[in-house]
Amino acid sequence: MIKKHRAFLKWAGGKFKLVDELASYLPTGDRLVEPFVGAGSVFLNTDYPSYLLCDINQDLIELYQIVKHQPEAYIAAAKALFVDEMNQKDAYYKVRTDFNKCRDPFQRSVYFLYLNRHGFNGLCRYNRKGGFNVPFGSYKKPYFPEKEIWAFSEKAQRAEFKCIGYEKAFEQTRSGDVVYCDPPYAPLSTTSSFTTYVGAGFSLDDQALLARHSRHTALERGIPVLISNHDIPLTRELYRGAHLATIQVQRNISQNGSGRNKVDELMALYDENYDPKED
């Protein structure tokens, strides 16, 4: 059995638990393009010759570039914050303030991992002015993911990281690519889903545009696109014409275990070469 690799960041909607099933829907290709890389579980647990990994979160992309090129220096600096005296509410809010003032990419990346591991539920959230505003998480002993950082850095030698939106990511696709889209999910209800990772969030117009870009890229350019999202009437309508499948996943946004119910997740594959007889 092949060992699965965990991402070194905690991430809302991360794909670690369902990556094996999800990967079975991904076609083979020369390069995997992810317009919404997030914590990178799909990248870490697939085996494409190369990767183009994109996200609009500049902190995330700068962190990945630093881990790719300077893993030893990064680990030494970040590990220094994972000590008992830093696992206090006052210390956390001081680092959060320093992070929001800091403009040095390396130092921001060090703070980013600390905030990710010490903040509430590993959320990544910013206010309208761009300030990170996740509250303290009150964990007994936050884990420092040293071996996961090393594994990410090694795999990242095959990857290119870009801070761009999904539309520009699609523009950079080429023949031989496979695209996997893990967008902020469409809400299960008008009040339920946490989708605002950066800035103004991901609107229903964005959901529709993403579906259109995916359909166009697959049918007119021959580049297959897989999208995951909540399995709800809206997404089934948006992805009409794609090959649809459902898998179950446990959602982990809620800190209260009773709020972590299994929900249906939709896999929508746009691929002109898809043959259902192969299933």
C-alpha cells in the first residue's frame, strides 16, 4: 500500500481523506494544473511528471516557494515559535499583529505556519482590509509538521507555484495538461458554508464561470478538467454535460464533533475522451 502524504498546513475543505478516491477520477497527463491548490493534498498524493499550482492567496504561494527553495532555513525559523511560551493567547495575538504589519515574505511565511497551527480550526481568513483575523485556537500542544514540510519541499521540485486567479490559471494550460479544481464550495444553505478565504470570496457567478471555463477547456481544447463541489441541485445544474459521480466525505469545519457529518461530494469530469465503459 502506497503511503499517503499529509499536507503541512491545516486547511478547511482539505482533500487528504478522499484523495485516493478523488485521484481515481483524474486522467493521466504530463502536468497537473490546480487553480485552487489550497494545502496541496492532491498534489502530494498524485504522481504527474510536473505541476502548476495556483492560488489567489499570496501568503500561501510565497510560503510554498520558500519551502521549495529554502526548507532548512524555513524549518529552523518556524520551529522556534512552536514552544510552550508561544502557545498562549497573548503570544498568538502579538504574532497575528506582527504578521499583519510584516512585509518580508520569509518572515510572513514563518508567522503563517504558526498562525495556521495555533489558530482556530486551522482557518485562513482575512478581513476586508487584508488583515488575518482568525482567533486563537487554544490547543494543548500544536504539532510542528517538520517531516511534512520536508516531503512537500522534495515534491515541490516538480512544481511551479503562481499567485493567480482561476481564470488566468486556465489561460496557462496547454496540451497534455490535466486540470483539477477544488474551488470554495457552493453553500449547502444560505448560512452554512465557510467559503471566504481571501477578499470578497467566491460568488455564485464565479461558480458558473468556473464551470464554463472547464467545459470550454475540455471540449474545445482537449484538456480534461475535474471539479469537486458539494453535491446539490445547483452544482448538478452548473456541471450539466460533465460526467458526474458522488463520493462521501466527512466535513471538519466544526470544532464540535457532532457537527462533522458526512456529506455527498460531487465529482464532475469534463473529458472528451472519457469512456464510461471503462468504469
